[in-house]
Amino acid sequence: MKKGKMHLNLLIAVILSSIFFSMIFININASKTLKTSSTVWTTTEVVSTQSTDSSAVSAVAVDKSGNVHVVWQDYTDYGGSGTDLDIFYKSWISTSKSWTTTEVVSTESTGLSENAVIVVDLYGNVHVVWDDNTDYDSSGTDYDVFYKYLNSTTHTWTTTEVVSTECSSFSWYPTIAVDKSRNIHVAWGDFTDYGGSGTDGDIFYKRWNSTTKSWTTAEVVSTESIDHSVMTEIAVDVYENAHVVWEDYTDYGGAGTDHDIFYKRWNSTTNLWTTTEVVSTESTLDSDKPSIAMNSSGNVYVVWEDETDYSGAGSDSDIFFKYWNSTSNLWTTTEVVSTESTSGSFRSKIIQSTSGNIYVVWEDLTSYLSAGSDKDIFFKQWNIDTRSWTTTDVVSTESTGVSQYPEICIDKYNKTHVVWHDNTNYDESGTDNDIFYKKYHTISNGGDGDDNDDSGSDIGSISGYNLCILMGAIFIISIFTFRKRLK
């Protein structure tokens, strides 16, 4: 009996000690990974710190390493750029967590360089297009679309190239996208009578082929339009198809003579464009300035500003949303994004996260959450699972002046990056316009507030299921050890 008791006590001791050491293991790992987290906006940062004159109309992109790249137009005579408008560039490096010194992109330009947009390819190369009235490479003194890229390995800019070589009239407001093969897709508005397009504004398209290292011939996208086609934006999907939206005055498909949002896509296999589709079918007044985003399933998401009193939105301008389902090949019904806004909502931009959620920013005159009646930057999310919108959030909380022209991008960790121009004298930036930046991300308690992996998962984390397996293994090992001891 004493021997049996001794064996029983030994068994209990083995089990308890095993549990004790396993709990130490669990607590060590849990202390690293099982943190509470929250999604917050960082404090506003001024990007255009070297600028002494007006900095405006910025654009942002992020590479796979989490580096943030920003371009904007600037009147500052910086680095010998002159007092005319030039395109400036800056990046935030994820390893040093600091901004680089400003660089001038439009070094070959002697005229006005405006409306720059930016994209980063899979290798981290930075591609920039803008419109420019410099007579460069015999392009003439009208506006043309210029292009340049920054090599991520050598960190040197290429020489400027003229994209709109076939155009003899105004070419402006370019938009750019890059596909997985590093082909560069560019669309823009143009008044050239090219290919019988007429002297009204049309949407042109061109592609830089990464294999041949050359630009294709310009194509007219807005072939069904007989009136002005302007303010285009482009996106590419995983199959390298190009999707284009724009604002159009044409009474096409019963759209009326007011402004409407049109859409078309280019098939990378057939090299053909689809027929134009009207997106803003529920709108009865002006629909302007569309923005487009894609997801991995090929769904097309579009937002725009609209004056239609739709679904109780009121007669002021509001932000509308719609998406094209790639499975059904149908557009959804229009939704109003700016439901909390009671004044004008303008210049919306849309981006899609890796999780499939949609993020929208825009400028708004509504005095919402103490934002004041000046323009501020508003933000909202659309959940792909619930198909519902969150409450509006104010981004420009530190701004006391006019906040305009927001742009948005998202990285692989689902951190959302927003830039805009602002005339607030913030952090001694002065009362001229400057480029402001903010990031929306998840932080964990006990972390540094800037973790790269915001997914909430970690190798060391232990779920309840895994814990049961671990405890079962401990019990089996304990029994085995006990039986061996008895022998």
C-alpha cells in the first residue's frame, strides 16, 4: 500500500511538474503574442519639410518592404528647380522609420509640371507620370504626359520620357498602374483629334511593355463618347487586364447630358476593349471625379462625387459607391458613402486591402466630430463580409485650415497611408499649402506602435485547440514516464 501510494505521489508529481513547465512555456509565448490591439491614426507628419512655397496635389504608394513613396507639385525653387511648378519626391524608409531628403523628379522640365501620380512595382521601382508644358523632346508647349522611374537598386532616376508622343493638343491628368509583369499602364485626358476622336476631350491609353522595353501606340478608350471625356483613373487586375473609369458629358445609354461615370476594360489576352458601360445609372445630376480599385477576384470598385439627391443624400455633393461583380458580370446598386455628411463631399479616393475590405477617403465641408466647417479629410471602411460601412472617421484632426486632395494606398500589412495638402500652420510648416501624411494601423499593447505584422498571428501564439493537444501530450508522456519508473 505504501508502495502504491509512493507510485501515485510520483505520478502526481510528474504530471504537476509537466503542467508547471508547460504553463511557463505558454506564458512566455503569450506575453509576446497575446496582446490586446487597437487600430488608430498616427499623428500628422509634414512631408514637404524642405519646401518654402506652396506644395499641393500629392500622391502616395507603398512597396512590399513597407517603404512609403510620395510625390507632389511644388513652387519652391529647390535644388535649382526654379520658381515654376515642379514634381518633388520623398520616401519614408520602414527600417529607419524616417523620411528621406526631398528630390526633384522633373529635372528636365523648364515649364509647369503638375498632377503627378505614382505607382511601385514588385521590385520596388517607383514609376511617376505627370503633365508638363515644357517643350521637351519636341513635345511642344502644350501639356504632355511625361514619365520617369526610380531604380530601387541604384536609386537613380531615369531620363524623362514623353508618353503622349502622338498628341498635338492638351494631354493632362494622367493616371498610372503597374501589373505583375511590370508592364506600365497609363491613361489620360486629351483634346487631340487622334484616330477620328474629335477635338473634344477623350481618354487615351498607352502601355510600356516590360519585354520589348517600349511604349505601345496610343489608343482611344472613349470611342463611344461624342462629348468631353475627362478625369480618368486606371487599375489593373491579377490577369493584367486594364480597367478605366472616367467622367463623361455624353448622353450615352440614356445617361443624359449631365456628367456621368463611364467604365471600360482592356483584355490582355485579346488586346481588345469592351463596350463602354455607364456606372452612375441611378444618378440624375452631375457625377464627377471617379476613383477605381480592384480585388483579387476581379471585382471592380468605384467611388465618385455626385450631386444627386439619392437615398436621402441631399442636394449637396456626396460620395457614391458601386462595384462590378466579376462572377455575375453585373453592377450593384449605388450606395451613399458620406451618410454622416451634411455639407459638400468631394474628391473621393478608394483602395482595397489584402483582406478584401474597401477604404475610402474624401474631402468634406461638414463640421463633423469637431472638424469645423472648413474642408477636412474623412475616411470610411466597407467590410467585404458584412457588406456594410463603418462610421465616418476624421483623418485631419490636427488641421485647423483647409485640407484637400486626399490620396490613399495600403500595404501588405493592411496599414492605410493617406496624404493630402493643407494650409494649416502645423509643426511650423507655415500657412502656405504643405503635404501632410498619416497612417491608420493596428498597434499592440506593449509593442512599439509600428509593428510590420498587424495580422494578430504569431508562431508562438497558442490557441485553445493547441493547448488541449499540448496538455494531452503531457499527460501521455507522464503516464509513460510513470510506467517506466514502476519497472
